[in-house]
Amino acid sequence: MFGAVSLFFFLQPYFEKIYLERINSAWGITLMVTGISLLILKISFLIYILFLYLRYKSIKSVPNKQLPSCTVIVPAYNEGELVYKTLISLAESDYPQEKIQIISIDDGSQDDTWQWMKKAKEKLGDRVSIYQQPKNKGKRHALYRGFNLATGEVFITVDSDSIVKKDTLRNMASPFVLNKECGAVAGNVRVLNRKTALIPRMLNVSFAFSFEFIRSAQSKLGSVLCTPGALSAYRREAVFNCLQDWIQQTFMGQVSKIGEDRAMTNMILKQGYKVFFQRNAYVYTNVPEHYKNLYKMFIRWERSNIRENIAMSKFAFINFRKGSKIGARILLLNQWMKMIMAYPAILLMLFFIFTYPILFLSSTLVSIFAFSSIQALFYAKKHSISEALWAYPYSIFYAFTLFWITPYAIATAGRSGWLTRDLTKKELKKQQVIAAVSS
């Protein structure tokens, strides 16, 4: 903040000179008009999202008698002790025991995940059922097996490194009772390991804004674009209407192994159902603590977004459901703008770095200050003033070290590697030693 203000104050003559150079050239005028137009579009979209957010309200939980039967599915791969904690937190939910089925699938883990699942089974008994895939097939196949074993009217999927609050499951299931158009529900994802490292601290603020602000607005339209893997709920009928298409989905001739959450959301929206967000349904999940794992996670997410934006475009502009569809289309067009501008933005950035480096640095800092302040003010009002300040370093961190994610993901959209869950040779050897000692 100090840098941005100082640069503009002390270097005003420098900026005036650049401004005069630009207005005297056709290229400069075109660049300025384009930049101003894009800024107006971005601000207009933010105002639209704010308008929707202010009208959003969580759906309150219904009484026990009205709650539907529910199956919770927990796919696990190389998760170790965390899967045990996840299953225990689910079993401790205040959902009526006679109406809940908990299933966990070990997707051919290389570590001691299966041992921790058996330990949970020993403690919880018939309250949890555990299964083991003969080999690692991917999260989508683990969920597919869980869906076919499920008996509930509502399916809830939870990642195996996530902890839910006691009322989370009932808050996730209630919208299906009160709204027959509800096909899926997205949970409110927060960071579990936010006190362990700098990256989780920063992501905690980013997640709060992404879910509690952006998805709240999307929910008002009944068009949440992605039900997150960490916590999602689906109507049984909606899942089985598209289950075979989902498990057999391909992209560029290859079977899709990533983006199972966004793909399921798309296929449910396509059926004419609405997808909502429940701000009162909290799940706390682990996020990467190191840069390498973080950018791998973001690459996977962006590749999924690219694929599913294409898939959504095939039905979003036709009469895919009753009522207004304008909001869903605006959300999709905003996604497309981000993709379309990825390469021009990189080229412009390189141009300004080499021709007007001071202008580039100052304008970047001012942009960060402006848009980070929106996140910071939101988080400060809803949660904590001191933690809200992490919005600023995260934006700087993203702008200078993660700017390449979207262009790279576009160029490699056909790749399907999960990237973040496989153990290194060193980690695998360590796990084998621990297993040998334990046995």
C-alpha cells in the first residue's frame, strides 16, 4: 500500500510524460480505451455480484423428521491419519443416526490410509462401511463406487482431509427438502491448517471471499458453478441421471481424471436443476503449505475450469431450465473473459516490464491495493480484522509468482494428472518402514 501511494506521488511527472506519449499515438489511445473498457466491465461485474450477495440468505435446517436419508461418501488416497479424523467428525454429526450411511473408499493408497480407515471402523462399528480399491483408479472412480453403494436420498461427498462441524450435514441436506428444484449444494470451505504456515494463512482469507461472497452471489441465481470436492451434496436422482456420462467423460480423446466436482455440477445444471451454496455448512480442509504443491493444485483447478467452461457453453445459451438463465450466462461469460484475456495480459505485462518498468510496478501495486481491499474489508467484517490483512500479501504473492497458471493450464488442458497426492520415493520408503515396524 505504501509503495503504491509513494510511487504515484513522487513519480507524477514521469506518469504525465507517459500519458502525453500515449495520447499522441493511435496505439496508445487503443490501449487506453481497451484498458478502461475492461476495468469498467470488471467493476460492473463486482457490483452485480455485490447486489446478489446482499440478497443471499442461508437455508435453515429442517427438523429431524423432515431430514432425508443421507449417504456420506469419503474417497481417500494417501491421506494417512487425516481420514480417521474425517470419519470421526462425520460420525459425531447431529444428523439422526438411523438416517445416515457413511462410506469410505480407499483408492489404492501407497501409505497407511487403509490402516487408519480400519481403526475408524473398529471405533465406529456399523456406523461406517469401508472399502478398498484393488488399485489406484482416481477419485472419480472411488466416488462412482460410493454412489453405487449408497442408499440415501441425498449424497454428500467429503474429502478425506476435511473436518465438518456438528450441524454441517443437516445444513447441507435441508435445501433438498425445501426446494424441489435443488439438484446440488456447495458447502462452505475454510482452511484447517491455517495456523501452520504462511500460504494457508493467506489462502484462508481467499477461500472465505471465494465461498462466502462469490458463491453466495452465484447461489442467489441458483447457479453455483462448482460444488467443491471438500464438501458437496447431490440429489440421488440427479446423480443417477448423469452418472454414466460422468464416469465416461472424456476431453480431447482422453478419459477425464480431474475436475469431477465441476463436471458433476455442470451435468446437474444441464438437467434443469438449481445449485445452491450453504454458508452455514462449514468444512475445514487442509491446503498446500509449500509453493510447489500450491501451484500444482491451481493448475489442476484451472485445467478443470477450462474443460468445464467449454462443456457449460454447450448448454448455457439454450433453454436448459425454467425461469431466468441470464445470471448463469453472465457468470459463464465472466469465466470466458478470464480465459480469453490470459495471453494478451501476459504479453502486455512483458511489454510494460521492458518499456515502462516503473509504471508496471506502480500500477500493479495500486491494482493489488484496490482489489485486495475488497477482500480484506469483507473478511474483517465477517471474521477477523487482523487476519484480513493477509489479503494484501496473498495478492502480491499471486501477482508475481502465480500469474502464469491460467496461460499454462490453457496450453496443457489435455493433461489429466492429479499432481498433488502421489508420494515421493522418499515418502513411500518411509511409509513402508513404518508399516513394517507396526506389523
